[in-house]
Amino acid sequence: MTEMEFQLSAIIKCSGSLTGISSAEIADFVLYCNETLLKKGAPKGGGAAIDWWNVAEEKLELKLVSDRYVRVHDALLRLKKELAKFLGKHRIGLRGVEIQVYEMTLDWDEDWQLKKLPFVKQMNQENGRLKLSLDVDEFALGNRIPDRLLKLLGDKKEAAKWKGKSEHWELLFESEKKPYYFDKDPTEEMLNRGWIRHAAGRGQFIYGPQITKIFRAFERILFDEIFTPLGYEEMIFPKLVTWDVWKRSGHAKGIYPEAYYVCTPKSRDPEYWEEVMDYYKVTNEVPLDMIMERIENVGGMCYAQCPPSWVFLQGKTMPDDILPIKVFDRSGTSHRYESGGIHGIERLDEFHRVEIVWIGKKEQVIEHSKQLQDKYRHIFEEILGIEWREAWVTPWFMAQEGKAGLSELKEAGTTDYEAVLPYSGKLLEFQNVSVNGNKYPKGFNVKLQSGEELWSGCSGVGLQRWAAVFLAQKGFDRDNWPVKFRDVVGELPEVFRFL
Ligand code: ATP
Ligand code: ZN
Ligand code: MG
């Protein structure tokens, strides 16, 4: 039994009856296909073959079989071209192909059960073999759906292998122990002090003047310690992200459970919406069902910040001498559906992050990530005075594609910054530095004049997470804050009082 077997039954419809062609002539054609056409490119003994055929008026019915070389859908394409030539001699044209059966069988000794797969109408998993029966038409075959299903199965297998093991995590650096001046939950404390209030949405807060000033102080530190000395310029990235972007960034492979989805009205004609408006006016209830029928999804809210910025460079070629490029964005919110995981300002559905992006040749990008890491160490050590550590972890896009093993190469990958929250003893990831390899330039088709490979990196500074860590360790008594940080923050404004 070969490792992979494919079977396809199809009816090829023609423009005229085939009964006028002698069966010897057809048999010759089939022989040519089986000996030459469907074997081309396959190692000896491999390839595809017409296993059975039958002529019925203007229809040619046939069954194709193959191994992993010249898979039956590729064989069908070759056959169609050759058949068109053959029938052309008899002044008969091809009208269409109806796929009746498409089956593939492969070695599969996984002990976990596969769930529903796209285009698969039946599956059978036993005795170390997996048999899939596909519901595909000619168009789907043209889009190489069977090949992509095999790739998906390979990814799932790889992901399952890494699932049991804990995510790759390796300590890179650990600061000295620092004194903690607080043992409570900083979110609770800020709520008590009226620094923040729960907003109407889940995982969303309104940030009062004091904490906002602290966020802005963090940003000023980034300016003074990183952006100015390292030559960064500010940009404004979009905050509504369309599917095209997430397809290119890879997020379309897995973002679904955490996305905030965005919809547009199917029409802006007020009449189209009149029923909805009237319903609201007479019930004071917003009729969600009626709204859902009248809107369509276009993408989602900003999730990872840098992906939509790549459209700026999409399809462009850049001269080598402008590298490395260093830009950042702090222009808006990020949104993630964190479900039950939301916790105070540590895990929000709506948060604020400064996203730092650098682009260059491989060595430039790796080198710059080291510079950034040095700057961050200086900030955490000399200005915020916090206790933290750095760890090398599997980046999301590698984990998602079952490529966790790749990050062990230590070139492309993510460094997470974690700090302990004394009130709970738990560690919180408060920012990251990622070298993303050629992922984004490749996804968005950005090239260099020299033809050399373009790489990029990004680093997301979560303002709420910085605040959560700082306040959890240092507390709210400013006398316990490092002098340098106190100087950057200045006085905390008192604006509101309530009766
Ligand atoms: P976590 O493991 O805590 O969910 P993540 O791995 O999903 O974090 P990234 O995708 O690496 O986070 O996002 C980069 C940065 O964005 C984080 O380091 C953090 O500062 C911030 N961030 C991510 N999710 C949230 C959230 N729900 N609330 C607040 N900040 C967040
Ligand atoms: Zn990014
Ligand atoms: Mg997360």
C-alpha cells in the first residue's frame, strides 16, 4: 500500500456524440495518457492513470487513480487539455466536467479524532489510515483544495505534537529582586480612588486624568529613551482592519475567537432602515436580529496594530539605502475578545498600546532588536525600577501553524517581558519584542532594490500592562516611586469631586 492514494471519478461532457470515434482510437489515446502524459514528472512506477473509462453518447466517463505524484486533480487538468486536442480532430469540443467521486487515503496514526473539515463529506480514520471523501467541483480542484487539505492535515499533526508540551519558554534575563511597596490589586485601588471607571463595554474602562497622565509619562519615556535616540518617526496606522490585511498577515488563520468584528450597513438608504428605527421607537429595544440582517462584516477592530500599516508598503520596491526604517504608532485602541479572561486593567477587551516597527535586512533587524532590548532594560532598571524578566517564547504565528520548533533557531521569534504582580504572585506579560523574519514583507509583497530579503520586527508596549506592573509593585504612594519617574510624571491632576 502506498503512503497516499487518490481516486477521482468524473464525467466529461462534450459538444457532440463520441460514438462516432472508434473504440480502438480511444483506447490508443488512453494508452498514451497512461504511459506518457500522466506519468510525466513522477518517479518510475509513480504517477496517475486512467483506471476505467466508458463512452456514453456525448459523455466520457472515467476513473483516475494516482499516488502522491501527479495527483488525480492535476492528472484531470492534463487530461482535459490533451482530450481537447484529440476531440478537436473530430470537431468535438469540451463542455464541462462533473466530479462524482474524489477520495484520498493516507497514512494516519494519530490517536486523536479529526473534526469536521472543509470540503470533506465523509471521513474514515482506522487502522493507521485516513480516508477522506471530498465534495469538490472542477473549480475547487483548480484551486488545489485537495493539496491544501493535505497541508492543513500536516499542520494539525504538527500542532498536536507541540500541544502536549508546554510552549517553548526560555529565560533570557532576569532583573534583581526589587522591594514591593504594595500588596493589593491596582485596578481595585484605582477604582476606589476614582482614577478609572468601568465603561459600558466589557473589558473597557474610562481612564481619569491621573492614570492618563501616567500613560502619557510612559509614552514620554519611550520618546526620550527610544524614539529620539534611535531615530524613530511617528505614523498613524488604521484601526479597522479588513480581511485582506489579515489574510496577508496570517491572522485570518486563527483570529476568529478573539476578534471584534466590524460591519457596515448593506445600504445607507434610510428607508432600508425605517423598520429598525420604528421598532426601536415603539419598544425602546434595539432589534439586533433585524440589524444583523441589514449589515455585513468587513473585518475587525485593530488586534495586533502593525498588520494594517503594511498596506503602506504593499507591492512596493524600496532602495536599500533607506534601511533600517523605524516607525511607531500610538494612534488608537486595540480590541480583543478576552472572554472570561478579562481582569482589571491587566487583561482588557479595549487597550492602548504603542506599536514599534522596524524594517531592514536580516542582520539589521536582528541587530536593532538587540538595541531596543538594551533600551528597555535601561528603562525598567533606571527609570521605573521594576522587577522583571525576559523570556524567549514561541511567536504566535509559528505556534498557530504548528511551526513551534522553528523559533528554537533563535533568529525569528519573540521575547516576552514579564513581571510579577505582588498582590497575586502571578506573572504578567507586559510587552514583547518580536523579530518576524520575512513574514510581513512576503505577505505584503514588499521588495528591496538589491533583491536581498527584507525582514521586520515589532514591539508592542501595552500602556495598561506597564501601569499594572508599575503600580502593583510600587503602589500609589509617590514617595516610593523612583525619582526619575516622579519627575517625568509631574503632579497628578485632581479634576473631579462627587457629592
Ligand atoms: P497574553 O498572553 O497576556 O494574552 P498576548 O501574547 O496575547 O498576551 P501579544 O499578542 O503579544 O499579547 O500582544 C502584545 C502586547 O499587547 C502585550 O505584551 C500586551 O502589552 C498587550 N496586550 C495584549 N492583549 C492585551 C489585553 N487583553 N489587555 C491589555 N493589553 C494587552
Ligand atoms: Zn506587530
Ligand atoms: Mg492574548
